[in-house]
Amino acid sequence: MLVSKHRGLYISKHNFKIHADNTLWENTGSPIENSNILTVFQEPQQNKIFRAGLTVRTDQLKKRMSLTKYMNKWKKDYIRFGFNILKHKKVKINNQSAFLLDLYNSNSKRQLRQLVFLKGKRSVILTCRGEKENFKTTVKSCNTIFKNFQWL
């Protein structure tokens, strides 16, 4: 049994950890229907049809590449999947380089903020999803969880 002072602590076999300290969000584990997602953090249960969440997944690269090159490869796919890119930029989170993308899908009325970390041949993709009308509140909790990411 692992006991931690951190709320919803997730430690990955891919040498990183993340938790939900300073939020009310909970770690609900890995969804059975999607084996690519390692774990999910979700907002507290409310009487809503859609529950905002933050997914954690990884990608194994065939060869090393820069974070910018890796993200340029993915940006084309977002447009193909019907997303509008609202913002994209390199950022530093706890002295760790990352790439931030804000996306909106007008068909689903959902907004996303994605933060991508890259170390060696492994990327970690944190994706915050919420309804556009509530996204300002949702993204505050996601940003707090993003700041709790750390390579080991």
C-alpha cells in the first residue's frame, strides 16, 4: 500500500509523478476503454452531463527530437480532427520545458488545454478537457495539476 501526503498522487513507471494537491479534483485511475491513458483526474461530481477532466498519457518516440519538432508534427493533426488552435507556445513548468496548446472544437463545444513534456524518447501529454462555457474555472484546476508534474 502506498500512502502519500499528496492528493491523488500518480507515480508512473515512465519516471514521472503528478498529483492534484490544492484542487478538489480526484484521481479516478485508468479508464478500461482506453489503454493509452495512464490515469485521469476529474472535477468533483456535480449534476452535469459532462464532467471536466485531465488525462495523462505517454508516447514512445522512435528517435529523439526536439520538443518544437515533436509538436509541429502534432499541430497538423489537430486541425485535421476539427480543432482550432487558440494558442501554442513553449513554457517552463518547475524548470522543465513543456509545450502548451489551447484548442477549441466548435462541433463539440469543448475546449482543451494540452501540456506536453518531452524527455529522451518519451513524451507525457496532459490534456485538460472542459465545456467552453465553464473552461475558465476548469483550466485553473488543470493549471494547478500541471504545476504538480515532475520528472523523477
